[in-house]
Amino acid sequence: MTGVNSFSVSGYGPARAGWTRLLARDSLTRRLDWPMLVAAVALSLLGSVLVYSATRNRTEINQGDQYYFLVRHLMNTGIGLVLMIGTIWVGHRQLRNVVPILYGLSLVGILAVLTPLGATINGSRNWIVFGGGFSLQPAEFVKITIILGMAMILAARVDAGDKKYPDHRTVLQSLGLAAVPILIVLLMPDLGTVLVMVTIILGVLLASGASNRWVFGLLATGVIGCVVIWQLHILDQYQIARFAAFANPSLDPAGVGYNTNQARIAIGSGGLTGAGLFHGSQTTGQFVPEQQTDFVFTVAGEELGFVGAGLIIVLLGVILWRACRIAREATELYGTIVAAGIVAWFAFQAFENIGMTLGIMPVTGLPLPFVSYGGSSMFAVWVAVGLLQSIRVQRPMSA
């Protein structure tokens, strides 16, 4: 066993190191976190079945091909796996060197959405449509660059041995880096993604060892900001209506409250074991809008019941558990921060998505990681898995 430096041919990742290393005793495949990888693949494959069930009869969106969304979901998963492998091969340490470039590209992407290149879908102008059924949501990748960028700044002096914890100036610089894309995304407006980004920031700061005053200060600022946004009517009318429906589900059951009410009916009718795959009345009857994306959890609840819905939660829990372990065992603060940011991202987004289908969280349009249909979201979460795996494979085997 050669130890942590067994991959360090200019940082273990360059192609010239050769794929033959994958067969070595102390190999990349041996160091991978297999429970996380198996759970993520299982979620994506289960998601493909749920997406197929939700779309096979919807001729208005599947272009007359019942396998249209199934094939694309599997393709997205395959591309995601390739992106994960590429991320592992390059390595999170090497990506640290090009964070400014990645950050700049992500800003260009979300700014492009605000130009004529952008398209409005479901009330939010957060897509770039290329035609042929292909589209891109740049904000999904901004989550990654915020994590990498803040980690780079917060960990720089600590990993170099100059500081034990990030000082106030360093924290302020990292917050400035995150604030720019958040303000741009807020203009779209995409409130759900903004909430994810804010959660990422809190997770990153907690993991960095920064003073808790920053965390409490950000929470207070967030509350004040929400009040100001509400008072200044910055939110679009449909977003205000969603919050009103969340506070009072019976307010407009045939209008803005329709999605949530139908989702709760679908999940509630599933019972312990569900109505059976492809036999859910709410799903077959097409009563739940956006069921292949935002409300895909309702398919599991109705057709697979508490058992199937619980399986999704357990698999998500496995991913979060392994990610927390990777964050704890990382040999450098940079890796710890990156892993913690991903944990915060996955945990909040999963809770929000499942919560809105149960009526305990407002509808924000966030997809369920690995399960919901959508290329941008799928690519982003698999890149995140690649970052987690990279952090793991670069630690000593005894850790």
C-alpha cells in the first residue's frame, strides 16, 4: 500500500497517470465510497421508473412516444456518471486552481438567462433553450461554483498554516463572492434556488470554523431581507400566491393550491404498499401537474406507498451520511468545506421538495436530487458526487 500519494502524478488526476491505476491494489476504485455511489445510482434508476410512470400517458408532452422521458432520464443519468468520473479524475484540488474561471463562466451563464437567450418556464426566467428539446439551467451549476469559491477563500490561509480559523475579512470576501450570483438569480426570479444557495452559505460557514456571529448575523439578515422583499413587492404575483396557498391550502384549491392538494391526495392514497406501479389513479389520470419534475415524489407515494417513498428517503439518507463522513475525515479544510456545502445543498433541496409535496413547505419548484427529470439538475448533483468521491480518494486509507 503506497499511502495517500499513490495518485500524486501531478495531483493523481492527469490522464498521463493512466487508467491502469484503476486496477492497482491501492486503486481509485478501491478508495471510492461505494455505499454513496450505489445509493445515488439506485435513486437515479428508481427515478427513471417514476418519470416513466408519470409521463407515459401524457401525449401532450411526450411527443407521442411513451418512452420519451424515460430514455432522456437514463441519458441524463449516463452523462452525469461520465461527469462524475471526469470530476474524480481531475480532482477537487486541481479544480481549486481554476475556480476563478469556473466562477466567471457560471456568472456568464446566469447573466445570459436575463438576455433574449433566456426563456421563461413556470414563471421563472432561468432557462436557456437550445431547441430539439434541449435546455440548460445555469443556476444549477452556480451552486457548485459557490461551494468551490467560498471553500477556496475560507481555507486558503488555514490550509497554509497561517491561521487556525478564517478571520472576519476572509469571511466577508467569501460572502461577497456568493452574493453576486445570488442577486442575479433573484432577478430571474428563482426564489427556490436562492434559498438553496443561502443554505449552502450557512453550511460552508459552519464547517469553516468561522465565528458563529456570522451565522447568526446572516440568519437575522435573511429574516430582514424577506420582510423587505415582501414589502417592496419584489416577488412576482405567482410566488406570493404560492406562499399564500401554503399558509392556507383551502384558499384557492382549484387555482394556486391545486398542485399541493393533488399531491397530498396522491401520496395519501398510497397507503403502506401503494396502488402498484403504473396503477395510481392520480398519476394515470394526470391530476398532478409537473409530476415528472417537481412532484415526482408523489408517484412513489401513490404507486409504491410508504415503503417506496421511505426507500427514497433512506437512499438520500445514505448519501448524506456518507457525505458527512467524508467531510469529517477530510485531511484539509478545503475538502471539509466542499463536502459540507454539498451536504447542506442536498439536505435542504430534498427536504424542500418532499416537504412541498406533503404540504409542509411552500412550492418553490426545486427538483428532487437524482430522482426528478431534468438534465441540468442531474448533471450538477453527479458533479457534486464526483467532488465528494475525489475528497475521499485523496485521504489516507487509514482515515
